[in-house]
Amino acid sequence: MNLRYLLFEIRIVLRNSRFIIFTVALPSILFLIYAGIFGGQGDNYPDGTPVRASLMVSMAAYGAMGAALSASSSIAVERGLGWQRQLRLTPLSGVGYLFTKTALAMLLALPAIGIVSVLGAIMGVRMDAGQWFTVTVGLWLAVLPFAVMGLVIGQFTTMDSQQPVVSAVTITLGLIGGLWIPAEIVPDWMRVIMKATPTYWLREIGHSAFAAHAAIATAVSVLGAYALGAAFIAARRYSRDAVRV
């Protein structure tokens, strides 16, 4: 991974106001709305999970996922502009390029988690230091599969289709993965569908800080499998593109 190239990429993304609005501002606003409507002080879901803390985790996860997918899928724009071909003429290796994109996505997922967590504390979420660490750091590490999935999207989409595809994937995974509709209040058959998505297990990582029955081992295994599968696809696609140049 090239640090100078990473810093260059960060500066480019931070100049994009649309990125800031949809990956940081939107989840924060949604959390404040949901918490005001559903998160009365002391309210719990039927299984005992605190509503306000759960909403905080869901919106932080949604923002982080969107940031990770958007940042790493910017590869599509670079492919369309020919920038990726130019980079292949530099000392930056293909592995270094993909690792840098993944690191960029992980770094840009942090603001959404941090800001929504601060808002959660202001809105009355009370946890000890260990629980806050699990929520924030746990969610951040669990975003890795989405950063790698963004690489796949970037390798298979075009400049024009990249953003709509990322938006569709983010909304769909948020909807059927339990970020918008809590798994605690849906029928059993719908929960089975949710468990097939990586977003359900991303949320489960955050829930492990305060939920008594969070399946943390299963969450790590499922997210790890998604990350490895996406990494394999992204690497093969990048190699094939390199052969065509």
C-alpha cells in the first residue's frame, strides 16, 4: 500500500460534498428522526435489546457501509478515464492499488460511525467504555467486507453505472439486512432472509456490545467469508483487465 497515494485519494474524496452528505449527514439525520420517534428512554424490543442503542448501531452501520462501498468502487471512474492504465506504468503494484482502495474505504467509514455514536450518547444511549469500544471499533472492522465488495463493483461497472449500482446495493442491503427494519420485530421467515446478508451480521457485531444473545462468532465467520469471496473476484477481474492492456 502506498501512503502518498492513499493521502491523495483521501483529499479527492473529501472534496466531494455529495459523498459527505449521503454517508455522514444522512445516517445522522435518520438516527435523530428514528430515535425521536421510536427511542423513548428505557424502551426495549421484545427480546430486551435497547431500542435507542440498536437504532444508533443500525444508522452507524448504514453510513459506514455506504462510505466503504462508494469509496472503493470509485475504481470504475478511474477505469473509464484510463487512470488505472496509467497507474500500471508506475511502481505501484496491482496488490498495492487494491489495498490502497480498501484502506481508503475503511478510513472513510470512520466518520459515520463516530458522528452517529456521538449523537447516540447525546440522545441518551448509556454504555460503559468497553461497550462503546465494541460498538465503534467492532463496527469499523466489520465494514471490511463492504470495502472489498466495493472493489468488485468498481471492477464490473462503468463510470455512468457505478453510482446507481452503489446506491441500489446500499439501499437493498440496508432494507433486507435489518438496518432499516429491525430484525427484532419481523416475522421469523423474514429474519431468515436477513441472515443471508452481510448487513445483518454487521449489525450483529455492533449489537454484541449490549445484546445478551449476539452471535458474534457466526457474524465474524460470515463477514470473513464475504470478504474473502469478494477479494477473490476483485483480484481475478483486476488481473484480467491487466492482461488486456
